Amino acid sequence: QQPVQSPQAVILREGEDAVINCSSSKALYSVHWYRQKHGEAPVFLMILLKGGEQKGHEKISASFNEKKQQSSLYLTASQLSYSGTYFCGTAIFQGAQKLVFGQGTRLTINP
Amino acid sequence: DGGITQSPKYLFRKEGQNVTLSCEQNLNHDAMYWYRQDPGQGLRLIYYSQIVNDFQKGDIAEGYSVSREKKESFPLTVTSAQKNPTAFYLCASSIVAGNQPQHFGDGTRLSIL
């Protein structure tokens, strides 16, 4: 039931782009994205609801393909501050009371 | 500023001992959650609560207990029945349970002496 994130880790140079994927074996109602820096609390980035909506947050955007049961997080022109571990959390129906999180993708941005 | 406060930041447990992790929020959120984080395994749900005096087991509740006597507080007890308690524990809250952003505390790192 846990969604699978890919890649598990990625290393970029500042200014490069990255894509992080979150795939589920079950139909999804929503996908949440969070970023966690080492030793800190995860921080909410965005929610995508069923309907293929794409959202953006500064230079970070995401899409949700409900047919493929997959969401992708796009980081454009990455900055050093984007480093951290990214988690997706999924809910399989509208009234779901909890999220199931993926294992995380560690993103390292080097100067 | 509103937020979630977890204490202590670091905690050590002796074999056979119960320990309690504190989680307090002043966001006026109804729902609260406890997660366990191990390296490379993401966030796994231990318990969650939608309202005061009510809570549900998550995916890995064995060896843990919680209470929700006040809206602001959701303490987690790691009992001696939890054989592998060393982990990073995160508390979170949201306006209501479900498809709402979750706000996380800074976590408690529990280690076994």
C-alpha cells in the first residue's frame, strides 16, 4: 500500500532541474508533497486532488495523473535551499482519515 | 506564533522502561498524528486522533499507546513491549483528519541505553 518514490536519491548542480515520481498500486484521491531537511520537521509543499490538476509553488510544481496512479514533482532551476528529502503522502478516497507516505527521495544540490 | 511543540528533543530509554513523548499544538487543530521515521523507510503512522477522547491505531501501533484528553495534547508512550524503539518520532496535526496539510513538530529522537 505504501507508494513508491523514484529515484531514491539524486544529486544535482545548482540550476539543474529534477523530477521526483510517486507511484501507487491503488487508485488515488489525493497526493501530498512534503520536504524535510536533515533533523528538521517535514514542511508541507502542496496537495493535488483527483482531476489531473497541476500546482506550483515558486519554482516547484507537481502533476497528478489519476489514470496512471502517479504524481510527479518538478523542481526547476534548483537552488541550494531545495536540498532535503521529499516525501509524497497519498489518500485513496475523499474521506480518508490518514495519509500513507512513500519512503522518500533524497535530493542534494551542490554549488 | 502557532505551531507544534515536541519534547524532549532527545530521549534515552533503558531496557524494560516505558517512556512518554510529549506533543502540544496551539493551532486549534482537531486531528493529531504520531509517526515513526527510520532511515530509508519514510513516515509510518503509529496512532491518530480526530477528536478529543478518541484515537485509532495506525499501521504500526503495537508497543505504543496514546491518550487525547485535551485538544492541544497528544502524548505517545513507548512501552517495554516495543522491542525496537530506537527511531525518530514525529507528531503532526491538521485542521481535520484526512486531505488537509499536516503541520509537523521538530521530532524526538529516542535511543536505547
